[in-house]
Amino acid sequence: MPDKKQTSRKEQPKVASESNRDNPASKKWWKYLLESLMLFIAVALGFLSDNLREQFVDRKKEKQYILSMLEDLKQDTLSIRQNIDFWQARIKGIDSLRHFLKPPLNPENGVTLYRLLWKMYDFTDLKYHDETIQQLKSGNFGLLKNQHVVTELVNYDLLIHNQYYYIEQSTRDQYIYLRHLQHELVDADNFTISSEWTFKPDLSFHFFIKNDADKIFNYTNELFNYKHFASVLIVNDKNLLQTASKLIDLIHKEYPKLVT
């Protein structure tokens, strides 16, 4: 009769072998490594895809800002040229006005004086097209990858705000003071407001210009100061025009693919 203990011992290895096949922990180590590697690759590809998408969006925004900045700079150069033309004409008008106000006043120059004095009421401010640069200053400068362009854009903006506007405001202050003196010198009721700039023919010259030697002298002196401010403004206009033009060239050079 077979020994029950011996039979039990022979069957134990078979049961143990079947148990090992069903246990997940018995899988070979390389299968776990492969699964981990596949998971890592999937996560890495996800990050890479997000990064590429973000870079694509940033480059698209950068191109939009560069093109918009170029358009603003072109508009600036147009405004600056108009400014230069205005102030050059203003200086010629100042010289003519000071000439005709030299004593003794000639009544025959009434119409000419009227037109020259009327033009003194004009003033112009530089139209700075800063919509794009204001957007960049609000936290978007980081989208521009070319640091040279960023530096020059910041310097251009500072030049206008810290220097040009100061000179322009000083010129405006002199203009306002000059208007005050002009009101004391001219009888404004005798101005005919029209596009033809006509002078009322029924008025005598002395109803138009108050023949006050002291006021005329003071006015002509302040006209000379106004001319000085206008001359300084023109110098700064030309400097600003050169800066804007160089900035346009720099952007074309540094972003050839974006601006073509």
C-alpha cells in the first residue's frame, strides 16, 4: 500500500509550479521595463507636443507684433515728416511776421499781418502710433526673441516720452504765452473766420493792430523765442525720424522671413 506522505510530497511541486504561472509577480523583469518605457515615451511625447504647440502659437504672435510694429513705425515716419513741414513753415511765418511788425507800422500791410497772425493760432502735436508697443510693454516683450530689436524698441519709446514730449510741451507753453500776448495786441473781433482768410475791408488798420510800441516789442521778442523752440523741435523731429527709419531697417534685417 503506497505511503500517503510520499504521494503528497510528489504532488507538491506540480501545485507550486501552477501557482507561479498564475502569479503576476512572476512576470519577467523585462516586461515591466518595457511597460515603464512605453509609459515614459507617451508622457514625453505629450509634453513635447504641448511645447511645440506653444512655440507655434508664440511664433505666430511674434509675427503679428512685428508686422504691427512695422506699420506703426511707418505711420510714425509719416507723422514726423508732417511735423517737420509744419514747423519749417511756422519759422518762415515767424520771420515774416517779425519783419512786418518792425516800426513804423505800415497800414498797407494790414491784410498780410492779418494772415500771418491768424496762422500763429495753429499748433500741431506729434502723432505717436504706440498701440503695438503699449501691448508689448504690458508683458508681451518676451514673445520677441531678438533682444537687439527689443532694446531698440524700448529706447525709441523712451526717446519720445522722456525727451521729445518734454521739448514739445515747452514749445506748447511758449505758444500759449504767445497767444496771450497776441490777444493783447490784436482786436480779435475783427478776425473773419473763413477758409479764404479774408480781411474785413471796411476796418481801418488801427482797429486791427493796436499800435502799442511796448506790446509790439514784447510780442516780437517772444516770437523769436517761439522760433527757437520750433527750431529745437525740428532738430528732434529729424533725429526721431532717423531713429524710426533705422528701427525699420533693423526689423527687416533681423526678421527677414516674417516681413517678406
